[in-house]
Amino acid sequence: MQLEQAHSEMNDPSNEMQWYLARDGKRYGPVSEDDLRRMYAVGKIKPTDHLWRQGLTDWREASDVSELFASGSDGDDQARPRLVRRARPEQEAARAGSSDNILRAEPLVDRPELNAGRRQDRALNPEFPGVGAAGDVSDPRFLVVPQYQPKRSVVRTLIYVVAAILILAIGGLIALPMFLPADLVRDQIVALVKAETGRDLIVRGKTKISAVPNLWLELRDVTLANPSGVAGDPLIRLAALNVDLKIWPLLSGRVEFAQFILKDPLIALRIDRDGRKNWVFKTNKSDAPGLGRSDKTAGVEHAPGIGRTSPNDIVHPVGFLGSAQAAAPDSAGIGSYFLPRDIHLGDVRVINGTLTFNDERNGVEHKVNAINLSVSLEKLSEPMKAEGEFTWRAEEVLLKADINSPLALMGDQSSPVNLNISARHGSADFIGNISLADGLNLSGNGKANVTSLRSLAAWFGIHVPPGAGFGPMSYRSALSVDSQNVALKKVVFTIDGMKAEGDIHVDISKDRPYIKADLTLDRLDLNPYLGGESSVDLNKNSLRETEQRSLTQLIEKINTSEGKAEKIGSDSPESAASSSPNRMVTASLGGGDDDFSKAVDADVTLSVSGIFYEAIKVGKSRLVAKLSGGNLTADLKEAELYGGTATGQIVLNSGKPLQKFSSVFELKNVSALPFLKDAATFDWVSGKGAFVFDLVGAGATKKEILASLQGKGKFTFTDGALEGINIPRMVRAFQKGQLSNWSREEKLKTDFSIFSANFTVEKGLAKTKDITFKGPLLRIDGRGTVNLPKEKIDLRLQPKLVVNFDGQAGQQDSAGFNFPLRIKGSWHKPKISPDIEGIANNPEAIGEAVAQAKKTLDDLKKGKFKPKNFEDLIKGILNKDDREAGGGPRVQ
């Protein structure tokens, strides 16, 4: 109503009044109506300015009365509405002047004379401050000028409210350390850890708190105790823990770490004699109140949003604890270890850490020190990169890890991961998925490259026999790992140039890992692994030297000195030992705790295209090996061997102080000459060979094992020949007293239909009583011993020349002459001489031989039988043709 009344009054030309303007606490005026219109038209009147004229009960904002003078123009006075009905005489002159007179500010405080007559005790109108009692309109010069108070938008108001809250919060945070004792914070942390883990957290050092520039907490000399009853170093010991939280993100609901640093941490993992692990947390969640539990469980009533959270808001990194108990969800559905989803990690580091492992059940100890690790992670929901290094067994190891989703990993889910570990000996990579829900779980593809498997094994403390083998190694496969198993599918494994493919499974839940493998090898070359005292050096010089010391020396040049035979070589142990070619290889399983044979159990099936052992070449073979408790059983199921076959078994039992072994082998239809030449550089016998032996032994060294050998064996050669010698010719030369030129010649040979012997072995001494050799014109019977540990032989042979025109199976030899020979000394350089002792003990043998020869001649003269080659027979008996290889007639 007031506004309408003012509108009608101001449109009356007879009532023109003056206006006053208030802006920013100052009063301006008086201003005529026309001047006010012109000022409004040119934009000098702000909507927030206040206007007043006589007749109005309060100051009005210009926006409220703008419609009263917004229309019309300066040249149309009739159409223009009048703002006031009359003008005061003292202000008429102001109308005629410029409108700039409003620029003269008249602050109320500057006009004390105008306030002299004002009644100071006048009651004020409570509705319109600064105006007199209702209905009493005072002179505008006595009015209190209102301050500028613009209308504020809702958003601007909220901004100011939030700013005020932040200012108060920051002030509170800054003042917090002054009012909140550090000891109280420490005690709250200790109580929370006790409730959540059941362990004692001990803080022996100072606790510091600061809120400038960030919320900073430092705990010094911190210890997390072992479970009750477990002795030794505490599980965790820290020199200092520094946590630095950014304040502004925290006030907006985000957790951003400026720093999270563990200084000199010592983590001591221990398994006691009862098998208890100190890193497994067992908490009684029904009795211990804490975060993340239900109201009934905790026994307290939680405020809204505290202690109750949804799975979308929190996650618990129980996978890092390695504990199934910690990983189990509680009654609230979420583990008690949780982190906000929107968390940012800044400078996260582990500085100079140490990790130890001690298994009191078997005394196994490991230590990793100089652990330095840095983590780069913007958010838990974003990829994480970690790099670091540590020292193990005095060598540095580098570690890199890219984890695609740490948030999923801490929420008992899997995350794609790329892991790399490298050291001086090689590197290993894994690309796949990782989960920590129940220990470490991997699924993906792995590969590794090792420069020297021997040096890697030595670094791991695993003993491998000396030699040239165990060199470069590479591996790749599909890999699956969980808390109990390691599975390698489609393995491609190379070592020392050999390649194996197949599947490998390792059960790591047992005290000793159990390996089961089925592999196919392109070849198995054992030569690089035959080092040490019990193996032969396979370079050309050593092979040439070995051939010179081989059994070829059994019949070497015999020099005569005054009609006496000189012995070959030396019988002294020193000479024998120095010239021994030590070609026997003893498989040592060892007795140390670090031996690989005792570290694992295994069942391995190998299908091999070829096996190479020294010069021996084995064709397609199938080998099944079982390793259990340091005991190895290897079954040769089938093997192609020099045109024949071979089967057998060898058992190695390791133990202190002795190792035991047993072996049973059978070789059939083997081509004797190439086999013996490759196996023992012995090229004297050709034909088809068969071997059977069954031996047991024990010992820690080669000589101990040889000295303990017990068992038996047999060899049989058929339809062959003694290569390089003509025994009948040697016998005839002996009859003539010729002791020279007993050397081998490549074109000479002595045929036989069978050559065999049975032997027994007792305490390393092999004995035989039935050496049998049957040829067309020669028979050899013999007996003797072979001392295996001393490498000496003592054989007594009875070669006998015979004439048999009815074949080797005839009833009687028509003529014959036998004489005893003795082979004695080192089996590498034996002495061959007539067996004088045998002749002295059996003088009838010569008489019988002479009588037999005389009888044969008499039968020939009487015509009782007519040989097909009588001349050759006479020449053979009378030694007329020493150049003949067979020495007489042969029956086909």
C-alpha cells in the first residue's frame, strides 16, 4: 500500500519532492526527480542502493521502486510519472544544478548540528530500525543510514559456511597437539592393535604429533610381540614409524599420505618346535570390541557411520597378513582390518629393513637384509608400481612389481600383476594374476634365465657334484601357485644345451617339497656332470692317455733279458694309483643338511631319445626315478643299447656315516666290440654279449664303496673273436721258447663260439673259477681274482691248442697241448708270464700233452681218420706257418 501511495503522490506534478540516496554507509542528496531519472538511465543507480523521500517510513532498495521512474524520457514531461508532489524550497537550487551534487557525501557523523535537536530518548520503531515511532516521520537528516547488505545466493552462502567450518577445523587441528597428549594417542593405538590382533604393541620411544603443515605422527622404537609361548625375537620391530597425512584432502573425505615410512624394520618369522607360526594371527573377535564389528559383538552402540561400513566403502588388506584366520570375514561381513577406498599414497618407503626366518624343527635359518622398497600409488583403485632391492647371502637382489588393482588385492580378490626379480645369477619374470586371499596365489606365465645353475645352487646353499655341468639354464611355462601347490604346465626347460618338455607339479604343503614330473628329453648328456675325483677328464689328452693305459697293455711288448721275461709296468701301489684312469663314477647323495637329495622328494619319469655317459651311447630309453628321504631309486625300464637292450635298477641310500647302494642290471644281445670299446676302451672282444650283475655296497667315498661290494655277476660272449691276437701262435712261440713279439696286430684274431665267466664279489674282491673260452683250435679254462679297491688282478689261465674235425661239439679233441699262464699286477699294466708254479704243481700236464700229441700222430699214420687239411694240421702242430691267423684247420 505504501508503494502504491507513493506512486500516486509522485505522479502529481504539484508535489515534487527531493530524494536521498544511501550507499556503503554514507548518505547522498538531496536529488531531484529528474536528476534521479537521468542517473538511473545512465546506470549510476545500483539495485543495491537505498532511496528515501518524505512520506516513506523506511529506506527502500532501488530495485523495489525502480518501476516508479524507469519509464518516460527527458523530453516528455507529460508522459513521465512524477516521483514527488512538491519540492522543498531549500533544495530547489539543487535541481537547477548538475546531478553531480550527489557525489558530495554527507555522512551522518559529519552533521552533529543536525542531531542537536533530536530527542535521544525517542522510542525506536522495532520494525524499521533508525526511524522514529510509527507514524512519526522525521527529517531525513536525522535518519540512521543503513549499511549495504546485498542479497546472497544459496551457493555463496554455503561456500562461506564451509569456509568457516574449514577455518574452525584447521584451527582445531593446529591446536589439537596442544590439547591432545601424545601418550593418549599412543595408548589408543596400542589398545586397538591388542583388540584386533591379540598381540602386544610396545612403544618404548617417544610419540610425536603435529598438524603443521600436515597431520603427522611418529612412533619410535615400536615392537609387535610374538604369540604367547613363542620365544625369540618379536614378530616386528621398528626404529621409527612416520605417518604424514595431508589435512585438506582429509577434510574432504580423502586420505592422502604425504609420507608413510618404516625405518629399520626387523621382521622375524619363526616356526617353533611345535610347528606354531608367529605370523599367524588368532583373534577372539566375539570378545574384543573394535572397528568393523557388529553392535552385539562389540557390546557398544555405534554412532551412525562409525564402526559400521559397507563393503563398497572399506576393504581389509588381510592378504598381507598371510593368515587364513585374519582373512575370514567377521559377523559384520567385513574384516576388522580396513582402509578407505579413496586413499592416496605419497612417499611410501621401507628403509633398511631386515627379514629373518627360523624353523626350530630342523634348524633352517634364512636372513634377508638391506631391504629398501619404494611404492608409487595415486589411489588404491589405480595401478601400483613398486621397486626395491634387498641383500640375501651377501648378494643384491632387485625387485619390481606392477599391480593393476591393489584395491582388489586387499579385498581378497585377484589382480593382474607383472613381477620381475633379478640378481647376478639371472632373472625371473611372471605375468598373470595374483591373490592374497589365503597366502600367495599366482596364475599366469613364468619364465627364468640363469647364467649358471651351479653358481645359483651354491648361492642357495645346495650342494651339487663338481664338474663342468649345471651351466646356463632357461625355463618357461604356464605357472600356478597357491599355498600348497606349484604347477608348471607345458614346461620348456633347457640346461647345458639339452631340452626337456612336459609337466611338473610340486606339493609344498609337506615338510619336504614333493616333485612329480613327466618329461621328454631330446637327449641326456651326463658327461658334463662327471667331475671330481671319481670321474674322468674327457679332454682329448686324457682320453688318449687312458687308451694307452687300457687293457690293451695286457699283452704288450715283452722284452727279454737273459731269457727272462720282464714285467709290464709296476706292481707298486703308488704306480698303480698314479696311473689309474678312475673311470668309475660314484653317485654321491651326501649327508649334509643342505644336500638337494634330502631337501625334496620326487617321482620323475624321463623319456629320452638318447643318453650319453662318457663314450657310451644309449638309444631311446625310459627312466623312472624316485627320490624319498635322500634315497634314490632309478629304474631303467627299457633302453636301446648297441643293437641290444638293457634293463635294470639302481638304489642309492644316503645316510650318516655311510651311503648304501644296490644295482641289478641285465644287458642282452649287445654288440660287444663297440660297447666295450666305448665303455672301457677295451677293443679285444667282438660278437654278441650278455651281462648280468647284482651288487650292493656302502661307503662315503669311492674306495669305501668298492671295498664293501657284495654280490655276483656273469658275462657271456657268443660267436665272436679275440681281436688283435692269435693265441695259438703265441702258444707255439712259447713252445719254441720265443718270448718276444707278443704284441697285438690289427689283422689278427682268435675266433670263439663262446666266452663266459661267472663271478662272485665279497668285500670288493671278485672271484671266478669257471672262465671258459671255446674256439675251433683253442680252449681256455681259468680262475682268478680281481681286487676292485686296489685295482689289481691275479688270473691263472690254461690255454690249450686242439684239433677237432668234428666241430666244436665233437666228443674228443684229436690232439692238444696246454700250458699254464699267469696274469698278475695292476689291471692297467699287468705282468704276463708262464705259470711256473702251476707247472711245478702239475708236472703230469706236460706229459699228458705230449702223450696226447703222440697218439694223434699215430692215429694219423694208421689212417684211423683222414683230415681235410692234413698239411695245415702238421704245419700248425709243428709251427711251420706262424703267419696263419687261425693256426690250423677250421670247421664251419
